[in-house]
Amino acid sequence: MADSEARLTLDRQLCFALYSASRAFTNLYRPFLGELGLTYPQYLVMLVLWERESLAVKELGAALRLDSGTLSPLLKRLEARGLVVRERSSDDERSVFVALTGEGRDLKERAREIPGRMLAATGLELDGVVELRSTLEQLTAALDAAAEAHAESKQESQR
């Protein structure tokens, strides 16, 4: 098989290795989060709110890399469960803020053991996880920059 052909095999795709690892993480999270009554995306929202207490929905979306069409239903379900509240800004009607309720803050205690359980499941030492996370952050930044450059190049060619 020629090298150009080999590059098009599934087992050589970095994106597929990342996709597979992400799915494996999500599958392992499912029973742990099920004990809390949360889905994985809801857990990510709660992580940000446990860290910051309250913030604009737009900031939350940016932190999680989610658009409002994905984030709004998540927040509605969390609000229906009594874990968060959403309020319009009195200064700017277009801005909506989301904040933890007492029940949302209390859930943090029940979630404390999850990161340790997940770390143990990786089979990696903490240093290895920290290094891998750093590598993934660098990869994400490089891919974001490449996507932005591609979008700018496409806009210029359309002018």
C-alpha cells in the first residue's frame, strides 16, 4: 500500500483516536454521573458553575465551546431540576446570567469523587495525565488557529 493510501486508513487518523478516547471517557462517566442524575454535557456545565458560581450564558458557552442552540436546552433541564437559575440582566435585556442554586452547590459534594475515579480508570499516573492534557490543549490551539486562518483565507478569496 502506497504511503498516500496508508494515510487514508482509519487506524492512522489522529482525529479517530481522539474521537474514540472521548467516547470511552463519556461511556465511563455515564454510570458515575447517573448517580448524580446528570448527563456528561450537564456535568460540564456544573463544573464551570462550581468554579465560578454565576456567569453570563455567553461566557458559559465560550468556556464549554458550545453554541446557544446546544447550551439552552441543557440549562433548561438543569433549571427544571432546581440546580441552576437563569435571569436576564437588568442592565442589558439581551444578556442572560446563570447561577447555581443551593441544591446545585450541594451536588458538588456528591461529585467530588468522580475525578479520582476517572483518573484511576485511565491507568495513567497524574504526571502523565497532566502532560497529555497539556498536549491536547496545544493541539486544540493549533487547530483553532488553522481553522481561523482557513476561514480568513476563504473570505479573502471571495472578495
